[in-house]
Amino acid sequence: MDTVKTTNLTKKYGELTAADSINLSIARGEIFGLLGPNGAGKTTILMMLSTLLKPTSGSAIVNGFDIVEQPTQVRGSIGMVFQDPSSDAVLTGYENLKLHALLYNVPMGIIDRKISEVLELVDLEKRKDDVVRTYSGGMRRRMEIARGLLHQPEIFFLDEPTLGLDPQTRGRIWEYIKHLAEKNSMTIIVTTHYMEEAENLCGRIAIIDHGKIVALDSPEKLKRELGGDVVSLKGRNLKLEQLGRLPFVKKIEKTDDTVRLSVENSGENLQELLQAAGAVEFVEVHSPDLNDVFLHYTGREIRDEEGDETEFVRTYTSALSKK
């Protein structure tokens, strides 16, 4: 059974289409990823699904509730960790969690027990009485994950959950997320621009570019679809026409000063390929990864310096509220 289903879900800001006819079906207990660069539309999709933004057109059902007609019911059944820190830095971890429990009408008799459970999950029991401003970035992120879980949501939204964290902390948070999905059959939707995160966490991913879904499947299937290995060549006046005639070369892509080829049995065919290429100055061979998949579908690599979508949404909606 699908816990999230969208039909042509679209959001426009003036002439800019931030999310363009998004169609998704996400099953209960699935860890689903929205992968793309900053500014691709991932956060906009998440904000519509969580009722923080109204769609311009289209529809979405979240846990059986319509995001426009039944926003209160949607909010009661989801948890969310925002890209920007949203906890109160002058309160303790315990006080942040208790405030959240009261807002979500968690019964008074079980609040302390629930707080202890989620703090244990994220390994913060010993720091619960410390003011949040004394937490490290990773600790604050873990506390916000605990807060989002306090009312036992059916669906958990995580917007760039490990942004800016060190590799060790990032790996721990991945383990928390996997544990949640396995133990509680919780549906988890993650936005990320980290290839490794998408590959480690998600059973399926939708690659988002300029507000559109350009590919959707498991990471393994998306990589297999490229066929063979990826051979990158650099050199002056490479003979692309001759390379294209080779039967084991399935695709040729040129970006900047690099030519990338999808090659069957690169180990057996590399020498013939290099002879056909001409004056090669650099060669690299690797199995396809998600960056290759993204390049295949979009013609470019994911870059961190793309526009900050969260800041754009904040600025645009603030401007609208003043009109």
C-alpha cells in the first residue's frame, strides 16, 4: 500500500516552476530518496508533502490524507527534520522534546517515557539537560531527529539530514534511519545531494533536475542501465567519430575537456579503444556510480554551488506575505 502518492504535483513561483508535474508512489516502510543538486526542487516537493507549501496544481495523498483538504491530519501523521536547525538553542534537549510532545498532544502520562526512548535511540540521554547551543552540529541533528520521532509518525521527512556533518556522524545517522525503517515499518523520504547517502540509504531514488523527475528506480538498476564501465579520456583532438564506430562503445558524452564513454568489457577492449582514440593524455576506468547516472540524464554533474532552494523559498514566501 502506498503511503505517499502524488499526481502531477506542481509548484510555481511566478515564472519559475520549482516542482514540475511530480508523480510518485512510495510504499509503507520504504526509504525513498530525492537526489539532486541544491535548487533542483527537492525541498519544494518535501514542503508541499508536509503541507508547508500549497501546490499550484496537482494533488498528493499522504498517509491517506489530502495535503490541501486535510492538512491537520497530514501534519499529525508525519515527522520532519528541516534542512536548517529548527530547535530552540536556549532550551535544553529535554525541554525542546517536551515542548514538541505537548504541541502534538502526546499524553502527559507517557511523555517522559517517550522522551527517554528517543534520546536513547540517538544516544543523547547524558546530554538531555544541557542547553542545545552547547551541542555539536551532529548532536543537534540527532536531537532534531529524536524530536521528529517523538509522536510516532507514520512518515518521516528528512531534508538533507547530514548536510555539513563529518563522515563519522553522517554514517551514524544513516544507521539510525535504517533502524527506524526496519523496526517500525516507517516510510522515510530523504532529500540529498550526496551520492553516497542516496546509495547507502535508499531502496529507490528519484533524480530531480530543474524541478522534474528525470529518472526513478533503485540505485543498482539505474547504474546497470548505463551498461558496462565508464572510461574517461582527456587529450587533444580525440577521435570521437572512430570511437563511436567501436561495437563495444555504447555511449559517448563530452563535458568540458573530458570524454566519457560507456564501454562493455573495458578490461578486454581498453587497448583497442585507446588506439582508436588517438593522442590520449589521461585515462580513468571505473564502474558506473550515481554521479555517472546523473550526468547521463542531465548532461552535467551535481555541484554544491547550485542555488540555495531553501533560501529562495523563504525569501519568496516572505515577500508574498508582505503584499
